[in-house]
Amino acid sequence: MIDLYPLAGPLLFRFDPETAHGLTIKALKSGLVPPARGKDEPALHTRVWGLDFTNPVGLAAGFDKNAEVVDAMLNLGFGFVEPGSVTPRPQPGNPRPRLFRLVEQRAVINRMGFNNEGLEAFAQRLERRREKARRAPGIVGANLGKNKDTADAADDYVIGVRRLAPLADYLVVNVSSPNTPGLRALQGRDPLRALLERVLEARASCGLSRNPPLLLKIAPDLTVEDKSDIAAVALESGIDGLIVSNTTIARPDSIPAAMRSEAGGLSGAPLFEPSTSVLREIYALTGGKLPIVGVGGVATGEDAYAKIRAGASLVQLYSAMVYAGPAVVHRIRRELAELLRRDGFRSVAEAVGADHR
Ligand SMILES: Cc1cc2nc3c(=O)[nH]c(=O)nc-3n(C[C@H](O)[C@H](O)[C@H](O)COP(=O)(O)O)c2cc1C
């Protein structure tokens, strides 16, 4: 592929991060970014939840909050994309500034607070996409959040599931954003059990011939007890998988003093170790029975491979794209295929959880 990011990147970095993101979405929507899918090596093909992924590298939630650039991102080489988080009603999110680059650390801090155009706009875009003859191939999930002012969180997730179950290849219940008050408390054993029961019931009530897999996205900032509770509830509830992890509220020593006090979730390189370690633990606690999407600090094929060996069936990224542009996806695919070959794995699936054996 021709990589234009060495030109576009420095230009975008002259704007504040949120303006740069808005410009990126506009460029993608208007077709200014040329498609560059490339060919996926057969070893990268993988089947999870009965869905065929041409490669295991996905775009994490938060980049395309309103499902505006699903095809454009698939056309850049992602095996799957996850628009959202979407909330039932539109909401503005937190006041700006709320997005910060930590260039030297290859990291991002955000406290967006689920800014989005709401469920109806999101669903209609997916509906229109379904009608298009020329859709990009690839898997499209939908990541669900709750409105800030909704008292009973489960109500919002149920609304999201009912509207999007017929439109998405998989659904994500996101209870791990640090920027919506009270959200992460839903990861506790009893609230989680009650929430998952209600969303699974909502999915069943859609009467679809094929239910989209339902995944739970968790935070990296969890106690030993939290993790074992989540693993137990995930297994007993009958959900289909987990996404590990969202951003962290921790501030590792590498984060400069001026940025330490910015509230929000930290993502990118400093999140790699902590999120991979939670992934490893959750894989062990669930005995490898639930497919896990590994996310947090993935920027190279080696990072993706490490997540897979720790127990991820698929990986996702967001922050690495800010610094390396979409070419990062091609690089990861190429390097990952090489690493699998080097270690004698014929497929991604063969390498999942290899560190545990
Ligand atoms: C600006 C920004 C917005 C995000 N918004 C969401 C969101 O709406 N829902 C969600 O589940 N995760 C959201 N995330 C978290 C990412 O999906 C991902 O879990 C996290 O950034 C770690 O991956 P990374 O290190 O590759 O960025 C957001 C991340 C960033 C940087």
C-alpha cells in the first residue's frame, strides 16, 4: 500500500487531537483515503463464534462512535471494526478539552464521556449499509454504552441490544469506560450477573434465527476478587466472550507530571503490559472456554502475537493508529504471519493461549 500518513500525520498533529480526529473521520467519509485492504495470508484467517475473520486485527471502539466509517476502515485492512460506544439517546459528552496526546509515550488520555449521536442515527447507518451492494468484506460489531443520566443502566443496554441485534455481527456490553460515573461498578459480581441476565434475555426476545455473540468489555483496573468474579459470572451467564481491556485510570511512572492529573482513561503503549496481564489472568480463570479479544497498546505484530499467546483469539487497536496511521494494520498483519510461521503455528487459532501450555 502507499502510506500517506508520513505526510498526513504531521499535518494532523498541528491540530488539537479532537479536531484532528474530526478531520480524519471527514476524510474517511468523503473517500479521500484510498482503500488499501491488501491480501490476507491464509494463516491469518480465523473463525470465532462461527464468524469468519480474514485477519484477527480489529479497530477498537471509540474511533467510529457513530458508525460513519465502517466500510472505509474495513477497506484499510482491518479484519473487523467495532463502532460505538453508542447510547440510546444522543449526548454531548464531557466539556473539551477531553482528548490528549502523549507523543513520547505513544499514548492517549481521553475523557470523552460517550459523546455520540445516539442509537437511532447509528442503527440507520448500519441499515443503509446493509442495503448497499458494494460493502467492504469484514465483521462489524456494535459497542453499547449507557446515557450518563440513566438511573438503571440495564435499561439502556437492553434498548441497544433490541435495536442492534439484527444489524451487528456481534454486540459488546461496555461496562468499563472510566468516563461515565458509576459505570465500572457494573463489573461487580451481583450487578454484573443481573445486567447480563437482562441483556441476554433481550437478545433472545429478538427472535432472530442467529443470535449475534454477546461480549463484555472490561477494565484493566480490577482487584483479584473482581477478576475471579467476572470470570465466574461470564461463564455461568452464557455470554459468548470478553474484551480485555478498556483504558486504565492508573498513571504509570512513564507519564509526565503535567499529564498525570488529567482525568480519564490512558491507552496506547503504557497500557500494553497491564492489559495483557489481565487478559492472561482472565484466560486462565475461564479455562480458555470463552474467546477473548485482546486490546491495549497493540502497535506491532509482536504485540498482537503476545496477546494471542496470552489467550486472545482476536486483537484490536486504536491509539497506535494515531501515531502510525492505518499502515500499522498492514505491518501487524505481515509481522504476525511471520511470527506464526517462525514458531510453527499454521493458524492464529493454534497459537491462542500458547503461553499457558
Ligand atoms: C479517544 C478514545 C475513545 C474511546 N472510546 C471508547 C468507547 O466509546 N467505548 C469503548 O468501549 N472503548 C473506547 N475506547 C477504548 C478503546 O476501545 C481501547 O479499549 C483502548 O483505547 C485500548 O486500546 P489502544 O491502546 O489500542 O488504544 C476509547 C479509546 C480512545 C483512545
